[in-house]
Amino acid sequence: MKKKVVILLAVLLVTGMAAGCSKKEEPAEEPAEETRVPEEPVKEEQEEPAEEIPENQNLLTGLADLSEEAIGKRPVAVMVNNIPAAMPQYGVEEADVIFEIPVEGDQTRFMAIYGDYTAMPKICAIRSCREYFPAFSQGFDAFYVNWGIDETVTDYLNSLNLDQYDGMTNPNGLFGRDQNRLDQGYSLEHTAYFDGTKFASVVDSNGSRTDLADDKKGTAFQFNGLNEQVKPEGGDCTRVDIDFGAQTAALIYDPDSKTYKKENTGDPQIDGNTGNQLSFANVFVLETSITVRDEVGHKIVDFRGSDEAEGYYVSNGGMQKIHWKKDGSAAGTTDELAYLKFYDEEGNEISINRGKTYIAVNYPNQTKLQ
């Protein structure tokens, strides 16, 4: 019996050991690796770099053509004879902005404005001042050049505080009579010249203010980008005909130069020095009230415009209707000193193409666009 018990215990012991030896611990499962989707970097919205405007930008044209000495300096407005008997003018092709407005008898006169007072040409034929021309020139903070004035508006002109150079007093020898014209038989009134080549040295020597006023250091107009050439969206326009009364103007589109070439009463308007026809990137016609105020025929021209004053902007083969005004109330200044502003029919200020600008100020409903 004892022997059986011993044998049984031995068997159990061997069996237990075998079971213990055969049972192995299974290794712990490693967690499955997570599949990570790489995150896309967050793209920051990058602002378009601001257009770098050249330091020598001409404030009248938006073009980079000022001499270094003229940067930040005042322009020069010059009164120029514009009747057919005085043609050809000379020195007008260099002007950056030209106004054409009726005077007595509905003939017209130019006010040519030059952005670089250090690079003025000799200009002929110079004529007298009418009150509404300096009312426009003041908005550009310009020197004002003329030969004689309408003496009935002397008090008004004095109130404008013009930096005026008048050929009647011939300051510093800036004016004279063109002997070649006299020899050719031109009437005396068509022979007066202004020697702009001397102008910078004269104003620099006599202590006149040459720096632009603080509120006139921006561009004269709101311009499109440096490399933009925008066509107004009001329709095609390749010809503008303007009837001033005794004279007409036509501006005809040249697609090669993208400018409008000017005619005066049916003839190409040529600069007598260069032989080139006057041409402009921008053409404005501003309609306004014009009335006769005396027996001589002197005019009253509404130079202020309004939110309702109508006109046209023409450029790059297209046109649009606009409104225009010179309103100094918002800036706390006089209307004469205010910028001339142009607006679309929704009241937004428009931008114009860079280049020379022609501005006709005329009676309503005397313009044909085609």
C-alpha cells in the first residue's frame, strides 16, 4: 500500500512538472502603430506687394519723367493763344495737362500746365488771363504765367494770392516778341512768347516758394497702375467732336500710340517746334454753365461743378459718362484750391490712365462721341 502511494505521488509530481514546463508565457501584444497622415502646412494668405511708385513720378501724368530737381516742386500753368490765326503754337507739346475753355466770342484759349518747372520750353503765343483759368490752376498749386489780364476781375485775382508772372510787366526778362513771327506777318497779339528755359533760375533766385503745399503732394488725378491700360466700360469711342461756338476741337483715336490726336477747327493741331500733332492719353469734356457777363463778351464759367455736373471721360478707345466737381468744403479750403475730381454715375471716384490729359470745359450738349 505504501508502495502504491509513493508511486502515485511520483507520477503526480512528474506530471505537474511536465505541465509546468510545457506552459510558456505569451509575450504581451504590442500596440498597433498608428498610421499618421502628415498635416498639410497652413498656407498664410500673402498680400500682394504694394506697387512701388518711382520717386520721380510726375504728379500730373503719373509717369516717371521728372528731373531730380523737380521732385516735390510746383508745376507751371501758362496761358496760350489758341485761335487758328495764331497757329502753330510752339512749346505746347511738352505740356502735361491742357485746359481748353471759351473766352469772348466763343473762341477758345489754352491753359497748358507743365509738371517740371526746371524743364520748361519756350512757349508762344502767350495770352491774357481770365478769372476761371487760375480758378482751375490753383487746384494744382501752380505758378501762373500770362500776358495781361481782364482788369474787371483784378480784385478777384488778387484774392487768389497767385504767384503770377505777367508779360505786361516782363519780370526778369522772361517775355518777348517773336521776331520771326513778326517778319512772317503775324498780328502782334500772336507773337508774345514766354522763355520757360529761364524760369527755374528766376524763381530760385527771387525766393518764390517752389515746394508743393502739403495738401498738394499727391497725384493730381487718381491713376491706374503703372502697367495698366484700362478701357472705360461705357462703350467704344474713337472720335470726340466738341463745338465751342466760334471754334471746334476734334480728338481722334490712334490705336498704335493709344492716344487721341487733336484737331483745331478742322486742322491737325501741330507744335511748331517739333512738327508733332498734339496727342493725349486721356480726354475729358466737362459740361458746365457758361454765360456772358458784360458788353465785351467776358464769360462767367462755373468752375466748381457739382454732384450733378455731367461730362465724359475718354481713353484707350472707350468712354464713360462722369460727374465732376471742385469742392473745397470737405478739406476746409476754398473751391479754387480744391482738387478737380471725377466720379462715375454711382458716385465713386474714377481712376484714369497714366499720360497726358486734355480737359475741355464747355457748354452742355455740344459734344459728339463716336
